[in-house]
Amino acid sequence: MENKTKKTKKETKKVVAEKPAAKKVIAKKAKPKAAKSAAKVVKVTKTVKTAKAKVVSKKQVVKEKPVKAVKSKTKVEAPKEAKIKVKVEPKVEEVPVKSETVKAGKSAANMDELLEINGIEVKHYPEGTLIEGTVVSISPNKILIDVGSKAEGMVPKDQMSDSEKSYKMLKIGDSILVMVEKEENRLGYIELSIKKAEAERKWRDFDKMFKDKTPFEVTVQQYNKGGLICDAMGMQGFVPISHLDSARFAEVSSAAKGSERDIEDRLDPLMGKELKVAIIELDRSQNRLVLSEKAVYSEKNKEQRQARLDEIKVGQKIKGIISGVVPFGLFVDLNGLEGLVHVSEIAWEKVENPANYHNVGDKITAEILDIDTVKGKVGLSIKRLKDNPWESVAEKYPEGTKITGEVTKVVPFGAFVQLEPGLEGLVHISEMSGELLAGQKVEAVVTLVDPKEQRLGLSIRQIAEPQMIR
């Protein structure tokens, strides 16, 4: 009996020793993919059953407890391992899906193609596009903005600032206008600019105001001899002196022809003042914004202007102030109306440069030649209020009269000599004696008088040759 008991103990130890071995087999064999796990479990179960059979065959020393322990543990552990492995490998089933996509010819090479295949429309914004987005994140160095594209937009720190510092008031969820700087930067964001968007928006606003003749307020910042430099909604605009309203123009017009000190004395009072102006010239390529206070005044007083037009008539004398000097004439402010003295109506003589006769700010009296009731403009003449020297030329300078004059111009066919302001005669080349120069004083004799055609013939040779004979 003792020998049998010893053998039974030894056999029991063998069973206990074999049990861990079964576990090791389970642990090692459970690693393959889920597709093979079921077969492995079957093999493991068979191995356990074989071990059990060996134990029982050896005189069945351990009948119930050892066998039940091995049997229960083996049956519980093996299925658990199999279930866990099935859950760990869920992507095994994706292989046939991919192959089907390839066979259908719908594979996507990149994200854009994938979105297109699935019918998802994503907006693309080229550089320079002005778009409106929603603020989604704010930090000291950047602002992230949802612009409806596949990537978010980013405003870097150096592109946040605008003239009004409005970006500092932004909150998450606010709408904001931005300009695309880059379609994609190194971080994958669409790079945006608040600063450039503001400038673009202002030019667009200016263009609309120019077309609609919309007035707005500006602040005088500086001045020069030609006018006032103003802050126009954060941009720089220029108001010529000739385009100030009539009341203000009267205060500063004389400064245009004075010394630097005179200019400062007259224009200093306008520094920091607000003017209501309208845009009269807009050139974005030259960054040019020309403004007019007078245009607002004229637009504002259409009824008054029409009443003024009804008051005047052709041939009437009218007073005004020179508001501009140009090569083709003089602009005149007629208290709500604009007048023009053409270069041919400044003086009876030939006028080469209107600036030699009048300056901005000069007060004049002129005669009305014509009236444009549609445009509200008036044609004027200064010379017609002066005596026409041609009307009395026949009495003052009959043929044979000796005169002294100044050469005003030398031409290939002769030279013009001025007898008095507004009255010139021609010395034909055949009637010259030697070379003549502009500004030279000469003596001549009148050879032809035609008041109707305003022609006066002169001869220097008829005077010079008798002297040479003597």
C-alpha cells in the first residue's frame, strides 16, 4: 500500500507538472491571427484531454478533483484567449473593401480627390482673395479663422494690425474680413492678412463713394503750397486749395502766392480741423486720392446753384476769385458756380502762360460769354472789359507812322513787334535789316493797317537803309 501511495503521489505530481505546460501551449499558440485561432483552440483542447486520459489510465489514482481542476481551467482559458484575439484584429475584414475600390477605378491619390469622390465641395481661395471668416481661436501670436475650406486660416502677428487696432476687440465667433496671403503655409494653414484686407476694403469703399459721389469727413494733418494733406479713413488724401469751399478758400487763397511764412500763417488754423469732402479723382495704381470740399458744397446746394444760374445772363459783368491756374486758362469761383476764362480771353495780346497774368486768390471782374445750365459752368472773358486796341489802331497808327516797339517773337518768316499791350505788328523777313532777337528794342514804320483782320505790317528796312545811305 505504501508503494502504491508513493506511485499515486508521483503520478499526481506529473499531472500538476503537465498542467502549466498546457497553459504555455495555449499562450504561445494564441498569438496567430483570428482566422487560425479556432483551429489552434481545438488542438489545445485535444492536448488537454490527452493529458487527462494519461492521468486516468495510470490506475486512476486521482479520480475526481485533479481531473476536474485541469478540465475546468483548460476549458475556461482557451476560449477566453480566442475571444480576445478576435477583438484585437478588427481590420482583417478591410482588405476586400480596398480591393473592391481599386477594381471600381475610384481610388483617391490625395485628399482633394477623396473629397471629390465623396461629393464633398471644399472652397479654394487663390492669393489676393478677400473673404469673410469666423474667428475660432485667438492667441498673442496668431488668430485662427474658419473660412469654409479644408484647412483653417491663420493670421500671423505681423498681419493682425490695422489702422484702428480693431483686431484687439475680436472675440471667438466674430466675423472678420481677411485677405489670402498664401494658399498654404509650412504649417498647413491658409495664411491670411487683416492689414491688407483693410486696405483693400477701403479702396473698394472709396471706389463706391467716388461713383456715388458720397461725402465723408477727413482730418487735416499737413499742408503744402498746393493744398491740404488729410487723413481719409486711415488713408492719405489731398485737398487742393482750389477745391476748398468758397468761404474757406477766401481765407487761404492768398497764401498760394505768398512766402512760406504767409502759407503757414494762413493754413495753420486748418490743422486738425475736419472737412466734409467728396472724391474727385481716384487712382489706386498711383495711390492717389484727390478730394474736394467744394464738390460737397456744390452737390449740397443744387437748388441754390440753379437759382444762381437763373440770376445771371450772357454779357453781364460778374465778380469772382481765381481758384485755379492751368495752361488753357483760369478757373474762377463765382460763389456757387464755376467759371472758366479761356487763355484766349485773358488779354488782347497772345498769352503764352496764364500764370504770368493771374494767380490763385486774385479777385477779378469778368464778362459772361456763355452759360451751361446742365453742368452749371460759365464761360468768362477778362479782356473784353478792357479797350480793344484794334478798334482805334487806324487812328493811332496810320500807314507811314514811325513807332518804337519790342520784339516778342522771332519766326522763320519774320518777327513780331509789340507796339502796346494787345497790339502787335509783323516785320516780314523781306522788311528786316539784320538779325533780330526776342526782347530787342527796334524802330519801324507802319506799312499796313487792317483793324477788321487785326493785321499790322511793319518795316525796319525802310528806316535803316536811308540812314545807311547817309
